[in-house]
Amino acid sequence: MSDLALIMALPNESKGLFEAEGIQVNYSGIGKVNAAFKAFEVIQKTGCNTLLNLGTAGSSHFNAHDLVEVTQFVQRDMDVSPLGFEVGVTPVDTDYPAAIHLDEYFEHLPKGICGTGDNFEVGIPKVPCNLVDMEGYALAKVCKRLGVRLISVKYITDGADDAAHLDWEENLLFGAKKLLELYQLIK
């Protein structure tokens, strides 16, 4: 894939392994606003046809250390339910539904629905999903609007529970190694 750009949230998620292999990584920073801005910037700058998002996620469904391909993103923190909207639905956003679907790329990976929110989830999300992150929905929305394919694979670092922050830190290097191995399958 020569028209591919790689985006990750934080240098912690790559641990410098990608750069050591000469792979350019675009880091968005944490959260939906930073992710949307960086995705737009990368797409405009590179002219890529595919944006590859590799990163970490929590899950009480998948096992720690699993790689999961995301086939759908939802917003777990969009809550305008007091006005009669379902949780996850952005009012008057008729261009895109609450769920953004992605085409599958990796046949060998389990598939998941990722709930994105601007908080580090340590409980059960209000929307149906089986893994959680903080950037994916924004990346998906920018890609859909600009006609760019998004492929997203998450390394499960934690159980999205009370120990999530400790498990996330502890598992970052393991995740970076597995994500690099996966990336090398693409190239």
C-alpha cells in the first residue's frame, strides 16, 4: 500500500519501534478533537487513500494482548438523551449515523465494535460496543467525509476496569511489538 499513512494517538503506543524501522508515524494526541484535526492534516498533506490507525484499547470482552480489527465505531460519550436522542447519536448530524462502519481488511483478526469517548473508560459504556478508545470515531468520521479508507486495529491493553490505567502502562511495549509485526504484513 503506497498510498497509506499511519496514525497513532501517542508515542507511548509505538515505543519508538516503528521509527527504529524507518516507519513514519503521525501522532494525533489524545481525544476526538486532536484525532480529527490530525487525521485531516495527514490526509491533506499526504494525499493518502488509506489511513491506518494502530493503537491501544480497553475491553471487558476481548482478552488482554489480543489484536482486534475495528469494523464499526460509535461515540460512547455523546449523550443528549435528556432531549430525546439515543446515547451515541449526534443531534442534527444527518450526514452520518451514530455508527460508522469500516470495511474489513485482516481476515485472521477478530472483529470488534469500538466505543470512542473523551474519557478513559473504566466501566460499562452506555452504547453497545466491545472495546473502547479515545480517538477512533473521530478518525472514522474524517475519513468518511473525505472519501479515505480507514483501517483500524487495536491492541487490547486492559479490561476497561478499575486497574485499566495500570494495565495500559504495563502492556504498551507488548502492544507496540505486536502492532509492528502486523504493520510489516501490510508492507
